[in-house]
Amino acid sequence: MMAYGGPDSLESVEPYLLDVRGGRPTSPELIEEIRHRYEIIGGKSPLLDTTRQQAQALEDYLNANSDSPYKVFVGMRHWYPYIRETVAEIAAAGITKIIAICMTPFFSRMSTGAYYDHLDRAIAEQTNYPDWQNNLSITKIGVWYTNNRFHKAIATNIKESLLIASQKGLPSPTVLFTAHSLPAILAEQGDPYAEQFAHLATLVAEESGLQPSQYEYCFQSAGAQNTRWLGPSLEETLEKFSKIGKGSVLIAPIGFLSDHVEVLFDIDVEAMQLATQLNLHLMRISSPNDHPLFIEALAHIIIESEQSS
């Protein structure tokens, strides 16, 4: 399981950003801003802990529902344990059959493509284990957002949130699907990420029983680079909702598979503050994390990839 990675302490924020930015230094102002965000959500990124919980739950499910033994490893793209460290551990253990999956349901050369580039380099670096390299069988899972069990897992969380809103006597919320924004030029060059996100929003809405008038989608958490980003943004969409008189919004961050800073700060803190200023009642669905339905979906994606390889 490969995920983005995040700082494990406030002191790690600066070197983490250096890694994310490919060695380019970060301005002191931006470092302090990012450090503040992590301070607000508990002093570190929860991503590694959550991904390890997902990995353990996935391993348990696979071993309980398959005749083959599975061991699930976790490697991070931008922080410890790095993908290269995890690959070295796998090589040292002599495990020669690998199924690799990125903790994003979409494909983009900027995200999924980069994960597999890291994986390929890590495998090539294992020169101490030439027999391992020669005997290695690897399956790389690509796009998996179309998996209907994944849709069911998200729809379950949406329905639970809508029920809570109803029990509180709130006006029926508009469901707002979000995913991480990327530079707009990628879509212009044919990258499928934005189209896949829009498609997933439609699929999950159908699974949730939503009509087209009951949901929209937008992008969040654009980076600091001075470039055009995929839109509309979360902020723009909330402002639009306020102007047209919507009173209640349920954010469904379907581009994210666990709680981390883009969810816990960008939505739960910043978007919540903006919604209050705009007189909107804002809710958020629970993240998949290690929810049993999501783990079941991951397991079936793994098993199906193995059967088709």
C-alpha cells in the first residue's frame, strides 16, 4: 500500500516540505503556515497511523477469505517509511510476488504515475538481491474508482450523515463531492484525473440515491504554486451556495481515503469557518479509514487484480 506521507512531528514539517518540493526550499512563512495546520490537528499527520490500520485490517480480511497467505506492507512517497525502505524490507524477506496499490482511486501522472516511478526505482536499487529481482512478479493496480464495493462504502457514510441531518431537523443538505486540485494544465494535456473524479461523483451519487439536483462536485486544497488549478474550488462553491440560498451542505471528500490534513484542517477547520461566515450549516461524511466496507472493497480489488494477472 503506497500513500503520500506526512510529517510525524512539528519538527519534521520543514524537511517533509523539502521532500515534497523536490529539494527546493520553502519560504519561512509557508513553513510556519503548514506547521500551524499540523499543530491544530494534533501535532503531526495521522496518515501513517491510519494507513497502517488499513493495512492490518486488509491483511486480516485477505487471510480470512483466501487460501493464499498475504502480508500487507506500507510505503510512503514523501516521508518515512519511504517506498524504497519498504521495498528493501520486502526484498530482504524474500517475497517475490507483489501486488502494489496506491491509496488513491484515480490515475494521474502527477500522483499515481509518480508512485510507480518511485516503486520501479526502489526495485532497481535492490542490487544486493539479484535473485530476488530476477524472480520478482509484480502486479501494479491502476485506476480502481469504478469498483462498486467502493461506491457502497462511501454511499453508506453519505446516507448516515443525511440521516443525522434529518434527525436534527436540518434542511436537506446538498452533497458536495471534493477531491484534491491539481494544476489545470494536466487536464488540458489529456490527464484523466478530473474526468475520473467527475465520474466517481456520479457513480457514488447513484449508489446513494441522489438526484442530479442534490449534489455537485468541486476541488479543494490547491497548492501554493503560482499556476492555474482545477476548479471550481471548495471556497468558490460554498460562496455560490450561500448566494443562492442553500442552507445546508454535506461535504463528501471522495478523493481522500483517510483522515489527514486536507480533511481535518482544510475542511473541518477552514471550510467550517468559511461556512459559518456564509451562514451555511456544514457537515462532512466520515472518511473511509478502516471501515469494514472499505476494507472489503480493497480486498476484492486486490483479489481481482491477482486473478486477472
